[in-house]
Amino acid sequence: LLPGDLVGVERWRVWTGFERGDIVVFRDPVQDDRSLSARQLLVKRLVGLPGDTVQLKAGALFVNGKEIAPAQGESHRHLVRLRGTADPEALRQQLQLPLAFFPPGRSTLELPLSKVQADSLRERKDIVSVEPMSPSTGAPGHMFPYSPNFRWNNDRFGPLTVPAKGDTLRIDVANFPLYDRLISRYEDHSPTHDGSRIVLDGEPLERYVVEQDYVFVLGDARDHSADSRYWGFVPMDHLVGRAGFVLLGQDEDGGLRSGRWFVGLGRQGD
């Protein structure tokens, strides 16, 4: 998907079910000051179903121990060096990227590119080099669950199992940050942390039975996306439908993009 795309949503998927790799539309899980129906709609790729174990290793996605091939439009950060003859605006139009990625007067650009795009740029005579940027290192507490117990970042995350309805979670002080929001915000309970234990309804909380299904989502613009790496699990009742196709695409000036009419959106791996 590109900024400005108008997407057709298959709402019946809420009843017929979702599949791993679907592009899904859902309510923002962290707009806590709004009712669910008033929250912003977000679009990401569903990579983890209830019960799946998700992990990122050096930017590569693994689900249940198996590496998942990148989606067709998945992009990662690349350092692109231009020759003096290069036309940055023509390059921007080719890549259909926002103006923010092309500051004036720069001969070195940091761009989100798919493998196909990166390979295409390497063939251009006005490009010096196109190199993938190193996976980020991040800092403890920078990503979900915002705890020094989990030293995760954009490219090194998990393994993390996505809760399913009926699962019994073992809860302790060390792993409580993983499930605090699930229990308190999404399932409307009030656990407390007294420093040495977790307490719910006056009793020590050592096991918790999950009341609904959850999913794990990632943005295809992997290095420029706020997604489950930042807010964790998305409750199934937040999902609105599957993004089935692009009705039309608009650029930043409000004009229509050529080739962005009734474009189908496949699953990851299709």
C-alpha cells in the first residue's frame, strides 16, 4: 500500500475469519481516550494468528520457527547514493515515495525500498550505490513491552506467542509487562503490582485464562511502521475487515496515480 491509497475493505472476514498474511484494517489499539468505534482505522499485515509464535531475527520474520518470505511490497531501509546527474524528483515519482524522504540538496538518501526496487535502482547509471542499512540495535525498553527484561528492537524481537481465547498464561513479575495491557485494557480487569507479586481481586495472580483471541501485525514499510512491535497484541474485536483491493491512489498533490485503479492485494506469499 502507498500513502493516499483508497482501500476496499472486506468486512465479512470478521465472521468468516482471517488468514496469516492478510492485510487487515483495525481500530487503533492504543487510543484509550476514545470509544472503540471512534478510533482511527489502521492498515497492517497480519503475521501472527492466535497461538502463533512470532520472532524477528536480524529483520527476518519467523512464525512458528519457519522463516516467512518477504511480502511483495515489504520495504527496508537502504542508503542510496546519487550521482550529480541524478534527478531526485524523477526518482521520487518512480518510487512513489513522500517528499519527506527527499530533502533538497542531498546526494545521499535513506529510502524504504523493496527488493525489486533496490535491484532496479542498482541498474541505473545515475545511482552510485544502493546498500541495505544494518539492523537497528535499539535500547532496552524501547519496544513493547517497554521493560528492561526484554531487550528487543525493530529487527530483533521475540519469540513471542500470540494469545488465543482459552489459553492459560503463566504470570510472574518478570513477564507481567507482556500481558498487563491485555488483562487491564482489553479484558477490563485491574491487576496490581506490589513489587514482589501480581495481585488480581485480592489474590496472587499466577495464571490467567485469556478471554478472546489476539493477532500480531507488522507494517510492510518495516522500518517506518508503528505496529505490534510497539503496542503488542491486537484484540480480535478491534479488527474491521481485510483490505481486499485498492480502489484508487492519490499522490501528495491530490492527483490520481496511474496504475492504482482496482489493484488487488494478495496475502504474504501469494
